[in-house]
Amino acid sequence: MTKNQDRMQSHTMELPRQIVVGEKNINEFAGFLQSLTKPKKVSLISGIHVKKILKEKIEKSLKNKKIKFAWHTSKDNQFINLKKIQVDVKKDHSDIIAGIGGGRSVDAAKMVAFNLEIPFVSVPTAASHDGIASPFVSIKSDKPHSIVATAPLGVFVDIDIIKKAPSRLLASGCGDLVANISAVKDWKLGRDKTGEYYGRYSANLAIMSAEIVMEKSSQYAKKGLDARVIVEALISAGVASCIAGSSRPCSGAEHLFSHALDKIAPGKGLHGEKCGLGAIMITKLQGQNWKEIVKTLKNVGAPTSAKQIGLNEDQVIDALMIAQDLRPERYTILKEIEMTERRAKNLAKSTNVI
């Protein structure tokens, strides 16, 4: 047995049981739930805006199948608000929970379902990040971080709804996908330097999800983004994390940079946009083809400079300097390079991020 196999921790692989990607299929939502657990009642967690748009169609579908329902509003993922939703959902005595909306609502449903030990389904209305099918939740606290909850029992996507979301969200999803390029390289580094478990299958799946978007990006620049391809890539990336049993295949130093920005400049830029900027700089540090990342992001309409999302030079430099401290246990390229102010500034300038 190699040292590596010896150290591999066991993990339970939880994968979504059913993934439905359709067009104008929101009216089939109740049938999808029935095929999974035959629920008598469902707790629906969504933001106010999404509820306004989808309420009628979702309720009609549920009434047709005689499934009772209760709505809950997710405002933000502050711990205190998640707790409140959890208390309310518990009173529903539902058989299943659905997170309907962007990352926040899906994350809230994931967390509540995990704590109450009820299955949940993910119904993304925007494809802005890879949490759609992953077991990880981003929690906003003093230290922004992700915790392992449960993978969704099912994922239900109506591409028509995704297409109607602002194109900035889909472009942000592409940013989260290209981040896999730097994340997997960091994971290999962790394997080589610390003997950490590295899963080749999940790593390859994560890379493939990124490459599909990168290969087609010139086409997207001419004809617009292909929502279905991007959604499928984001779901595959989430599944890669399920298989790895950690967020490693999709989250390296570029995600630490994004989390650092959450701390330094909260509310500026979307998660995937910040990961895309991080990926430009981190791939350069790793000696990878960072210009390819820039080209892809430009083609899909995602930001390639800090200024585009309202960040200044100092914020980018500070984020690079504190990134690794946010997760000292995670081995990344930032462990090997002492990120001084001068070094951070040179890196950001040489890649035109600042």
C-alpha cells in the first residue's frame, strides 16, 4: 500500500438520485417530487423575487398532484436567519424541502434539510455558481467558509427560467467553472506535498466541466451563452465534489481569494466573478496558461478586472495576502509563495486584474 492510499479517509458518497434538465417544464415539478419520495407536503424556500415569478406555476403543479406546501423566504445566509427558517420549516412537518432560486435559497434549503434530516431538492433559477448539485453550503460569519451538508436528492432545472435571469449570472457561473483549473492544480499540490487524498476521477470531471465552457467560449462571444451547457457543467462540477467528499476539485486558492474579498469588501461582485478573477492570478502563479482564462472570461462576458466589479487595488492586494490564512489547513500554491504586498501587487498588475 502506498502512503497515499494508507492515509485516504473514508467518505460516504452522496449523489443526486435524479437530475432533470428541461425547457418550460416547471409545471412538471410536482411529478418530479412524486418520483423521488411521494411526499404529502413540501416546504418551499425561495427569495421574494423568485417566489413572485414562480408561485402560481409551482402551486398549480403541486395542487394537481395533491401535494400540500408551505413557503419560506430566505433573505441572506446569516446564521440567525437560517435558524429562523429552520424553526419554521420544522413546524411544517414536511417530507421534503425544495430550495428554489439562486445560490442563497438553495444553500438555505440544503442547510435546513441537513439539520432536520429531511431530504431536499435543488431548483436553481440562475446558473451563477456550482452549488446547484454539491453538498457544500457557504455560511456568512466572521470567517466566510463552506461546510458540508447534504447533496440534493434531486435537481430540477427549467432552462427557460435560467435564460430569463440576467446574463451576468450565467457569466458568473462560467467564472466558477474556470476556477476548477486552478483548484485541481492546487489539489495535486496538496497530494504531492502532504500526501493528501487526490481523486483522479472527480478531478477529471471538474476539469472537463471547465474545459467544455472554455472550448466553446469563442462561439459564445458570437452567439450568446448556451444556458443548457453551462447548467450541465455546473451540475457536473457539483457532482465532482460529491464524489471527492470535499470541495477540493472546485475550490483552491482562487476561492480563498474570493472568500477574502467577501470579508474585505462585502457585497462587491458575485461569487463566480471573484473566483474568475482569482483564477486568472492563481493560474499565473501556478505556471498555467492564465491568458486562456482571461480569454474565456472575456468571451462569456465575465469581468477580468477588479474595477469592473467595483473593487480597488488595495482590496485585491489585501485579499491575496490574507487568502491562505482563511483556511490554513488547505494546501494551495499560496503555501509555497510568501505573498508580500509587493508580490501581490505585481501579480495583480501583470495579469491586468488591477
